[in-house]
Amino acid sequence: EKFNKIQINKSINNLSPLPGRRQFITTKDKGMFIIDYAHTVEAYRSLFREISDNQEITTLFGCGGDRDKSKRKITGGLVDQYSKNIIITEDNSRTEKFSSIHRDIREGIKNSKKVVIIKSRKKAIKYMFKISSNNKLNFILGKGNENFIYENNKVLKHNDIIYLKKIIKNHEHKTV
């Protein structure tokens, strides 16, 4: 059976986006937050190119432990190129030390003054929210809609989307 353009467009428009894939979360006075599963250099590159829009960017991210170490420096350089503020945090360090992961990432970052290292992903998101304001663009990358962080043979319950929405709700409830 053949489909015409109208049927195809209608079907595409009825699709709902995947939670955690380029998920935009707007706030009243703390800018825009974009949560994405991005964990490859190419995913970072396309996100920044498609969404940056000349706004001031803060990027929160980390790199997985026990994985390709060579991409850490490259990812760090890319984040440095597009971001005014950089927050390096936990992202499934597995059995590798978080300190060696963030050291590898920082090798690609020219301006270390814009880097903050916060191991706890929850504290990192809370800090990002605190320093944000209107017209700022905030990328929270790597975890998307995942529910866990794997660290040192431990499984920590955490979801970037749920946690950020809780912070926003608490903030906006106080400012009403």
C-alpha cells in the first residue's frame, strides 16, 4: 500500500517524543533546560549546532567509566567551545575513579576557569539551576530518562528529568 504526503505528515505529527531525547523543559525565570542521552562526540556536536542559538550555555555532563577514554578530551573540547559554564559530574563511572574521568575530560578544556566539578549529579543539577537565569540555555547530557547511576559496583537511583522537575516545582512554588 502506498501512502501520500498528507498521511505521512499526519503520522509524523502524531508521534510523541521520547522522554530524555532532546527534551525541553522551560521555567518561569531560570531559562531553558534540555535533557538528552547524548554521550558520543557526534551527538554533542549536533545538539550544540542545532540548538545553541547564540544564547549563553551551561553544560552539565560526565563520561562513563570503563569506556573509550579517547573521546573524553574531545567531548571536553566541544563542550568548552560552546559553553560559558561547564559542570562535570558523575555519569556511570562504574569501576573507574571519577577523578581520573574528569581529569581526562579537562584535558580538552582550554579555559579551566569556567569548569566546576560536582561529583553528585543531584548536587550538580541543583547548582546548575541556582546559577541559571532567564535567557540561559542549560544542557544536561548523558543520562536522558535513565533511572540509575552505576558507580563503584553500586546502583544509585536517579533520574535527571524527575529531579529537575522537582527542583523547578519547588522553586516556582516559592516564587508565586
